[in-house]
Amino acid sequence: MAKFKPIEVLKTLRGKVCSHSDMYFANKKYGTRYTGKICHPRTKPFSAEELARQTKFAAATAAVKALTAEQKAAYSESFANQRKYKTLYGYMFAQEYAKLAPQGGGN
């Protein structure tokens, strides 16, 4: 029997592998690498709760993009005093998301 020697990427894969979908590879900031497969793509429409959550997410994203330089500087000062978020953008997004009125299931 032949010896199988996987390439470097495949040595660390875990979980089930199926043959009916493409694998994707991604690199995030700070050196995080991951792979994935979309085995069973969504076929049903979004519920009202899911649409409300998507709308709230889009509103928070728009709010972060609309911040002034002074507001960003204030967020930068408070960001330095916390340890929960790795990036300033993530911190600003979380603060703006929390300001929005709860929609769809208290999210």
C-alpha cells in the first residue's frame, strides 16, 4: 500500500469532509487561518426575525462609517481601557450596535 503524505494545509484539517461542495480557505487579521465547506446551502427564505437582525447589523455598520474624527478619537481612548475586543473597529461596532433599539427577539 502506498504512503499518503498530505500537503501542509491538509495536515491540520478536522471534521467531516464531503464531496458535493467546494472548500474555501481564508486568512483573518492577526494570523488566523481557517477552512470550511458549505455542505448544505440555504434554500428557504429568511424569517422576519432574521431580516430584522440583518437590518440592525447594516444600520450599525453605517453608523460606524458615519462617525466623525472626534467620535473615533473618543472611542479610541475608551478602547485602550478594555480587553474584550481585539480591534478598534470591532469595539466601535459593538458600541454602535448596542445603541440601536432591540429588534426581533431582543438581539
